[in-house]
Amino acid sequence: MRLEQLQAFLAIADTGSFQQAARQCGVTQSTISRQIQALEADLGLELFHRTNHAKLTLGGERLLPRVRKICQEWQIATQELTDLMAGKQPELCIAAIHSLCASYLPPVLQKFCHDYPEVQLRVTSLGSDRALKVLKDGLVDLAIVMNNRFLTTAREMVVEVLYDESIEVLTAANHPLAQYDRIPWSELVCYPQVVFKDGYGMQRLVQDKFERLEAKLIAALEVNTLDAFRGVVRQGELIALLPTSALVEARQDPTLAVRPLANHTGVLADNANFTRRVVMVTTQDRLQIPPIKHFWELVLQNIPIQSEEQRSAS
């Protein structure tokens, strides 16, 4: 059973004539006749009385409302797909890490809303691993996250590296570590930390770093917002390892201190820079949709992308 057979059946039922149905469908009358014969053969019963006026049989009458519904649903489906490829979609859903939402994304969001006023833009702040999962599940159209190669290597994924940024130390202004211009790892590992909850790439990154250093991470508290990090660290005891883009407001706060990490040799030797890589991810099919492609391009235009040399040096 084929769609054109159902469309031919519906055209004959509506016009009462094989000839008029052929004209309506843009085919020859013999083609219409063959389509109905094939449909009747599949169903095992006649659908029309062959008279001067094509009249439905009892079987044809029973089939008519079902076929009409199928053809209407097909018409709606094809129109929705046409609208989708033309950029007419009701909403665009983005998942992004917290620091990006607070720093780089606002001008991108404003420009997109100006360019696509009819598309409802929905932005959700999520941890990187959670954001990549909801992208994979089809709940968002695009994710801007800390890279996780285990979640971004599927064939359908499109990944664009945006930038690498340093991880720095956030402390209270009167914390002992604030006296350093660059905080040694040997000193940092002695203090309890406030960390991101599970599902956040930073939590995984920090934990992996401590494991490579063969040091114990003293995770005293888990939070999931930058405001919470600043509020907890401001109390004086706990410290936090956070990316540079997450520390913009903290640098302006006299009760807090932001310090880079020192690279050194010794028991806790680790001469490589401690950084995170931020990427933009979607799927190949989504990148063909005009609003999604436009948002992708706006991000590339507004967030400085590192050169290949810079990426290699990171």
C-alpha cells in the first residue's frame, strides 16, 4: 500500500470520477486506474462500483474516513517539515554551562532574538555532562559545554572548539592562600574545597587532576551556582578551583581573592597548564535548520576562537 494509491482513492471519492481524479492528481486516467487496482488487490476487495459515476462500495465507505485522516496527517507532516527547513520553528533550546551564560552568551542571545523574533529562545544552565546527555536525548538543539570526548565522539555529533581557559583559585581575601601571587599545588591540596555537583565537567576535571597528582581532594561541600561558590568561599575556610570566565564578578569583590596556580617541580610535579576546553556541540541534522545554524554562526562570531597554534599549545 502506497501513499499515492490512498491519494488516488481519496480524489476519486471526492470527485466521483476517475477522469476528474486523474486531472486533480496530475496523472493520466490509466495511472489512476492502476493505482486503485493495486490498492484493491492489497486489500482483497473492490472499493468502487464501476459505473458512469464512481460510487464507493461498502468497503470503500468504511475505508474513506481512515484514508482521509491519513492524507490529512501526511499533509500536516510535510508542511511541518517544509516549515522546519525554512526556519519556521516555534522554539530553539540551548543548554550551556553557567559561566558562559553570565559572560559570553548575552550578546549572542540578544542578536538572535533580533534576527529571529518569531522563535522562542530557551536557554538552560546545566552541567556539561548533563547538557550533553539532554542533547543526545533530543531535549535541546545545541549545547555549549566543557568538552567530554566520551560524550561527543558519536558520528552524528558536530563539535566546534571555542576556547581553552585557565583554572584559577578562588579564596576569601583573608585566606592564607591569598598571600601568594601564584598558589603552589603543594599548598592548595591541604585545604578543603567547595566543588561542583556530579554531572558538572569541572567536578570531573578537578578530581582527575588530583588523582594525577596522587593527592587527596578534600571536597567539603558541593554546590551548582557561581553565586553559591562566592557566598561559601567568602566565609573564609573553603576554597574553589574555577575557570577564568566564572570569576569575573569575584575579581570585583573586595572580600574575595582570585589567584593563578603555580607550575613547579617536586613531589606534586605537574608542569602542564591546568585548563578546560569549551566546545559547542549539536548534531549534523540540526545544523541544517536555519535558526540553529544561525545561532551556531553567531556564537562563532562573538566568542573568540583560538588558532590551531594556541590549541596545540594548550
